[in-house]
Amino acid sequence: MSMQIGVPKEIKNNEFRVGLTPESVSEFTARGHKVLVETQAGMGIGATDDAYRAVGAEIAETAADVFATCEMIIKVKEPLAPERTQLRPGQILFTYLHLAPDPEQTQDLMKSGATCIAYETVTDRTGGLPLLKPMSQVAGRLAVQAGASALEKAKGGRGVLIGGVPGVHASRVVIIGGGVVGFNAAQMAVGMHADVTILDRNPDVLERLATHFEAGANTVYSTRATLEQEIAQADLVIGAVLVPGSAAPKLITREMLSIMQPGAVMVDVAIDQGGCFETSHPTTHDAPTYVVDDIVHYCVANMPGAVARTSTYALNNATLPHALRIADKGWKAALKSDPHLAAGLNVWNGKVTCEAVAESLELELTPLAEALA
């Protein structure tokens, strides 16, 4: 079968990534699929319209042309309100959605009747989240880079250098969560010679991290008491907590900010899922930080967009095989043949099919089996 694939230009603030690279488009066209790319969609990664034409894509003048004619829309970020109004019944949307903290988007997607498959809930045989992993790697590494910048005095921070210098203490970096984001953040912070502590509640994760970093990082079992003890001494706190598909738990309350050092920085990598600090709210690359009770908050909701080329190619490496399977077989057959891809189905025919989303938003859950019947 042949499918018409659409790639609109991302419209989120300072979002320079694109759903498909020219190299990925060539895989679709080689299989007989048609790809329609909105003009200038790839410029953020240096991919010109001519580069897409060279691999068989057609160029659309507007996003409306893409949404109106294509059977599957492949994006990076969740569709914003102007995009959601263009979705139609039966159309496939394959992108990051992060619905748990976003009831407005969820309602709009339900009203659209589209089949919405979310990168972030697709699983693998080990229980991992393979389409979220590459962006988690990027975000974890960027979190330290962004935090180091925000710590500069001119930007409201404490005026400390992450790695210190001979005779002066290195900065204390506390990472909450030892998953993919936390591990990558720790790699960067250790590499910058910071004093690093990682908190987690999984003994196996703590053992793995301790074995990997040896004396390079401290590992601490996370309780409210140990969390308070660590953040009280921290220069930089990185929130790297993930509950797949669900809203992130609020681990640092506003009250806790009072025990932190004035000018300390908190980077909330979980902001796509609502954030893991009580005082977090989404920011943009235009205005990435704000201050609450003398604590600098960095809560950019599309952090990897800052390094768009690296991020887009890393994301396409993970998403391409799944996107090709959907195009080749149709969404229903593709999901029936792969329970891990089926876990990505969040909204279908006006109904929520992801348990974590339904629970977070107190919506009725439609069993996945019903959607695939």
C-alpha cells in the first residue's frame, strides 16, 4: 500500500527540529510512499526544500496543504491549537504528545477523531521508552549546560563555576532521578568536574550508577529527608523524574525553596509532563528562566530544540522504523503486529486508549483491544 505522509513546519516557540530528515524521506519514497513537506520545514537543521525534492518529496506552500491532503502527519512536538483544528477523523498523527498534564490538547485531539500515536509511550522489550530515549539523552546533557549558564551572576545565579578551579570548591549538582535523563546529566556534570549527587528510589538503579561512576558521583536513596538535605547544599538541581505517560510527581515544594541557597538553579527536565517542582511552569528559549523565592527556575518545554540538528537526527534514528511500519501496513495492522508500538496509541476515534493519560486526566479509558479490533 502507498500512503501520503505529511511533514509540517514546527510552530512551537524556537522549535527548529523537523519530523523527518531528507534521509528519512528517502526511505519512504523508496517504498513508494508520497511525502509532502511544508516549505522551509527543515531549515532549522540545514535541510533545504531542494534537499527534500532531491529525495522525492513534494513541497507544500502552507501547513494547511499538508494537513488537508496527508494520511499521516509526522511531527516532533505536540500539535498546537491552530494545528489541532486541522486534524480530521481517521488521520494518523505520529509525534510527541505528553497529554497527561494537558487536558486542552487531549480534548481537542479527541474531538478531531484522529488516530494519535505518541512517541513517548512506545515501549520496547526491556520496558524502556525507545522513542523518548534520544531526547532524554539530549535533554539530560543540555540540563547541565543550561544550568551552568543560569548559575552565572549576570543571569541571576549564584555566580559559581560548575567545575570550580584549584583552591575553590566545585559546584554541587544534585540530580533527582537516575534514568536516562539523570544518567546523561550526571555524565556531563562529572565530566565538568562538579560535585555530583544522584538520588533515586530504585536500589538496582543506584547500584548501576555507583558502579559506572565509582568515585565520580555520589548515589543516595531518595526520601523527603535526604532530598531536603541535598538541595539545601546544592548550586544546581536537575529534576529528571519520569512516570511513563503520567504527570510528574511534585518532589520539591515551594516551602522547600526556603532551605536552598539564594541564586541556586533548578532545571526541570520533566516539564513536558507537568514538571517535578511545585513552582515549575513551562518557559521558552526566548525567556528560559524566572525566579521564585530567590531560586532560578529553568523550565523550557522543548529543550532539545536548541540543538535541533543533533536532536532531529537522533530522533529519526529511533522513530523511522516505526513510521515506516505504519506507512507500509496501515496503523491498525502495524500496531496489531507490534504490542510495543501499540502502547503508543493515546487517542483513537475520540477516545483515550492510554491508561496513564486517562488516569491523570480522569477520563474514561477505552481498552486498546477495542481500538485494534
